[in-house]
Amino acid sequence: MTERVVVDRYTGLAIGGIDPVSYFTDALAVRGLPEFEAVSNGAIWRFARESNRAFFLANPDVYEPRFGGYDPVGVASGKPVAGLAQIWMIHGDRLYLFGREENRDAFAADPALYLRDADRGWVKLSETLARD
């Protein structure tokens, strides 16, 4: 599924240059390197190593944050709040980023509730988001 991705307007980097594969392989937010970049879904993605870049390019839908990196709690309430690379969670083999720790904690307590509402609202909300 192609999603609108939160991108730094000055650098074009997704998730602040953090390697999206590292959340899955290292259980950490690891800074990517300029020599391991890829462009996907209108964003520049950085990776800590070439193997992570290859994993991502083989299946970006697995590694890109769900809802394009917008906080699913915000999406569930109809508000596009950019998630932060350092406040994250993997649920159901997908990466979610959150704007606040309180949102991550609320989501963790009842992911099905937030995902139901976020899934319903995402299509309409994503249409209102500007593409650079």
C-alpha cells in the first residue's frame, strides 16, 4: 500500500534519517548513513548498512512506518501528527511512530481500537496531506 510519508521538508529524509530496518533487526532506532540511501514513496531513506538497504528495497511496504510515519493515535482522531523516530513500536510486524510517549502507551494498551479508527480515517486524511 502506498502511503504519504512524513518527510523533512529541508532534507527530503524520511524518519529523520533513521534506518527503518534497524527497528526490526536491532530493536533500536539507528542512524542511517548517506552512502546507503534509497528513494521510495517520494522520500529519501537512509540505512546503517547495505544489507538493510537491500532488505528495504526488496519490500518497502514491510519496513516503512505504517500511516506514512504519522502517529496512529492522531490518525484515529483525524489529526495528522508526525511521529518521531525515537518514539516507536512494532505491532503486528509493522512499525508505528508516535508524536508523544503517552500516545505510544495508549496505543500499546489497545492497538485494535486505534487501528480500527485509524484505518477508517487514513484514506480521507491522507488525501488532505500535501505532497512536495
